[in-house]
Amino acid sequence: MRRIALVVVVAGLLAFAGCVDDLADDDGIDDETATDENATHESETNESETSGDESDSAAPVGEFELHHIDVGQGDATLLIAPSGETMLVDSGDWPQDGQEVIEYLDEQDIDRIDRLVATHAHADHIGGHAGIIEEFETERDGIGAVYDSGVAHTSQTYENYLDAVETHDLDLFEVREGDSLPFGENVTTTVLNPPEGDSGTDLHYNSVALAIEFGSVQYLMTGDAERDAESRLVEDWETALPSDLYHAGHHGSSTSSTDSFLDEVDPESAVISSDRESQYGHPHDEVLERFDEHGIETYWTGAHGDIVVSTDGDTVETDTEHEVTTDPAELLELKHDTTDSTTVDAVDTTPTPIGVLP
């Protein structure tokens, strides 16, 4: 109860969900342009209609990188804006305690995390948060701000995360649909989920979903949002969903990436973050079949390893740790091919504690 109370207290102190103007600074939430989806898109449309020849001068400068880190059965994504600002969305499963992510950040020469996001409180998404906060607050250049859905969990992993936030006196922001996270001069980051109002305590339904735009390139990540949350997104945020790259919901589970949702997102490519021999069977066959039917180029950390997407705002390049097919039908065959040892890691047999199942 003490930890749940902490979230409530922090919410009151920081006026979560953009209730005061001072959250529109570098470490806060900017909701001035994203509180209403229709108004946001109308504004964008009007701007494009009046910009004329100014469009070339307004083109983004630099390269935006999206690093999908292979953390086995979990999720961890590092975003690097052209300005060098960093956002880490999720941090892998609890047995790793963030060490694999920290090692990857070392390889990328990352000394500061400007935005640390928890899509939701399950241990395969926030398992490294406490360790990463401790490392960056004591040994490196710190954490700028922390963001999550505000929906509490009863696991020790969640307790450790909040302990770290409290110990290092970090700003913790609860986000809601329509919020805009400040992140790089030319990167637009809009929160599509959780919904406004009383949305209950279901962690998956309230999973933080982000629509990220850089130039003409759109990226969508939905955490572990399932079909009910996807249905709401289609109803309330339809025009914000079309994306070039889709970070598949719930590790490629059949509970997510429904046909109706994919119809709206219509991605050219998708990334699935899950173990090669997932104890949950991720990615599920049905999802790979749906991706095949929709003609979606598919990357899977369990087969491809680390997956890095780079874009100049117009073109997109994808580099993978291992050269493996991106045809979802062939990935489905690979998933069931027990004779192929490509990139197969040792299966983690550590039992998952009660209350932290993804």
C-alpha cells in the first residue's frame, strides 16, 4: 500500500497528465498540442496546406534511431533523437536486473537517459528499471524523468522500481492519451493509451502506447495492449495509427495485433520482441500468419537479435545482429524448426514469481 500511495502522492505533486503548464518543460509532459486528437490532426493538415515551398526547409535534420534490444522474453527499446536525446522504453525481464540493457547502452556510448518509460508494471517490461536507475544515477549522468501508466502492481519488481525512483528523487509522471512527451526538436511523441478517466486496474488495457513521428516516418509501439485496447485505439485514434513500423503488441501474442487493428496501422514492417524459445509460444502462429496476410516485413529479436532501425525522416534502414529472413511465413517455419540452431539462446528456466506473469 505504501508504494501505491507513492504513485498517488507523486501524481498530486507533479499534476500528472498535463494538468498544469509547467509540465511542458524538458522533463515533463507537453499536452498543449495533443489534448484532442481531432484538433491535433486538423492543425497538422492546415499547416501542410499553407506551408507551400517551406516544406523543404522544415524537413528534419539528422538521423533518428530505434534500437530494439534482444532481451530474451521481454521488451526494451532505446530511441535516440537526432539531437542525441535518449528515451528507453521498458528494460527487460527481472532476472537480468537491467544488466543486458546496461551492456547494450555501454556499446552505444549512452551515459544519460533523458526519458525512462514503463509501458506497464509487468516484470518482463520493468525488470531492469531499478538496476538501470541505480546505475545511471550513481555512476553516469542520470535519468531525466520517468513515465508510466500509474497503474500499480503487487510484485517485488514493481516495489523495487518505485524504491529506486524514491531513493533518487526522480520526477515520475503518469501519462494519459493526448499527452506529448518532449523528445528531440524534430521528433513528435504522442501518448495514445492509457485512456482518460477511470480506466480500471488492468495492466494490459492501460499499457502505454506511443505514436512517434520523425519527418514522414511513423512508428507505433503499444506495449502489451490487447484486443480491447486496440479496439479503443481504432475508435478514438484512428487517424494516428497508420505507421511505417509497428512494434508488435504483447510480444506477438494472439491477444494483440488483431486483423482490424492491422488494417488501420497498415505497417510496412513490424518488430516482435520475444525469446527464440518463448515459454509462452511468442510470437504466436496466428500473428505471424496475420503478418503474412497483410504483407508485413517481420523482424523478431528471437531470431534476428538486436534490431536497429535508422531513418532520416524519409528513408528507413534496418540492421540486424543476425541475417535471417523477414518473411513472416518463413519465420513461422523457423519457429517450429527444432533442427535449426541459429541464434538459439539457452532457455531461461528460472520460475516466474506469482503476480508478475506477462
